[in-house]
Amino acid sequence: MKSRLLGGIAALVLAVVGAILLFVYVQGAASRAQAGLEPVDILVVQEVIPAGTKASDLGTKIRSESIPKSAVPEGALGSLSDLDGKVTAVDLQPGEQLLASRMIDPRELVPGTVPVPVGLEEVTFLLAPERLLGGRIEAGDTVTVFASFTSDENMPAGATVPAEVKGWKQSTGLLFHDVLVTAVQKATPETEQSTTTEKSVQMPTGSAFVTVARSDSDAAKMVFGAEFGTLWLSKQSPASTKSDPPVTTFGGLYK
């Protein structure tokens, strides 16, 4: 009887010790796994933060979280120490990581504009309404840019011309997809020249200055297109299909 009691106690002690050892092992494995993922402390948005909110007012609207380094995008912030005087460039949503590109100088937050992505620059073109979707292109839209040209009969002999364009004076080609419109400046008419209803679209009354963000080399091509030809913008949607069509001429128009 006594030996059975001692055996039971020993088994109980072994079970407790085993459970403790298992717990310690699991905790250690979790720590080792976390260490292997190189955790990084970054700031995560906790509630909707409107554009124009000062960095000093973010306070409890954000919190620090430790996540694997592989899940941290470039420019993610771990503190607000270098953001004195800056404001949020756009509305921030709960769950998103706070990025340096989302914080700008207040002077850059001009109504009716969107921030310029890092590495790009802005260039402005004066376009007639029919070349910018009847005047319905707005800041923040993404567009496709086309250029049309009428070739000069006295084009230099050494000029490089695509094979499909040779022999035709007129041509239209696609320059770029995914061009961000950062601002649109329209003249406000003093009087309405047409009557409209809630379901109708008002006729455009004039041209507009359209500013886009692009690399310097791409901007040069757009400037050339505007200077020696005409530019056309088509508005993209998330479901737009993008292709690489050949330059269009009379010779290929009906193929």
C-alpha cells in the first residue's frame, strides 16, 4: 500500500516536471522562431486619421508593434522623432503601417492635389477638354497617355521611324500606362452656359492645366508629344486591361 502511494506521488511529480519542461521548451522555441524572423518595431495606425493631421497629434491613434522584418515595407517608421512639423498627406486607415512617404510638409498639402511619389517629378500640360475625358480627369486619377503626330515631309533623313509609320503622315501611339495625375486646374466660368440636371454631365467650358508625376525621362517624352503633336489621356480603372498596341496609322487602322 505504502509503495503504491509513493509510486503515485512520484508519477505525479514527474508529470508536473514534464509539463513545466514542455512549457519552457515551447516558450523557448517561440522566442527562437521570433528571433529568427528579425522582429522590427514599427508604428501601426489604430483609427482613421484624416489628411492634414499633425505628427504631434497622432498620439494614441498609433501604436508600436513588433513584426517580422520581411513584412516591413520600405519607409516604415518606428518612431515620430524625425517628424516635427509634418502632417499626414492622405487619410490613414486602421491596420496600415505608418510610412515616411505619408508624412509631408504642410506647405505641400495643397487642396485639390495629391502628393508626388518618391523619385518622381511633376510636369504640367494645357489640354483641351476632349483630350482629358471631357474635363472629368481629377487629381488622384491614374491615366494612360497617348500621343498623336502629323509627320513632317521634310523629316531628317537620319530620323528613326517605326516600320509601321513609314509612308504615313499621321500616327498615334501609346506612351505610358499608370500615370498619376497630381493636380488639375480649371477655369471657373462666371456664368453657366448650359442647363443641366442631376443625372446629366455638364459640358466642359474650357481647357485645363493637368499636372502629372513621372520620371524625368518620361516627362521629356510627354513634353515632346505636347510640343510637336497632341496628347490624349484615358482614365484607368482597377479593372482596366493593359496592352502594348502598335503605333496606329491609316495603314493599320482597319486591320
